[in-house]
Amino acid sequence: MLLLIWLDFMKLPSKKIKIAPPPDNEPTLNVTGKNIQPDTIIKPIQIKVSINKHKEMKTYAAEQGITITEMLLAGYEMYRNKMK
């Protein structure tokens, strides 16, 4: 009985609802990746390493006066150049 009352109370929305797209000048979440400027948006990458490896990498980067990010990006570039 309670279920029937609840179902009567919860009416489905009309399927005729139409929503206009946002104006071009309104910022929206771009989930397709289209029209993104590749160098203007920073996206995080997560990797899993042991605690000891993390400490080793962080220490080495600090000794070089760079961040882990800078070190990994430099390593990526070196690897790409080597594989050409």
C-alpha cells in the first residue's frame, strides 16, 4: 500500500522536456577533448611505486634542484628521443 502511494507521488517527468544548449560564451565541462589547447591544461598522472622508490626519486630530484614532475618529464623526453 505504501509503495502504491509512493509511486503515485513520484510522477515521471514529461518526455517532452527540451533543454537549450549553453551559449557559446558560457564555460562548460569539455568531456570530449575536442577544441582543447593541449599545453594550457594540466592533467595529473598517478603512478604507484614503493615507498623506498618514491623516497629515492624525490631525493634525487631534490639533489638536482628539480621537482619529481620535471624529472619524469625529462626522462620521458629522453626515452622518446632514444626510441626514434
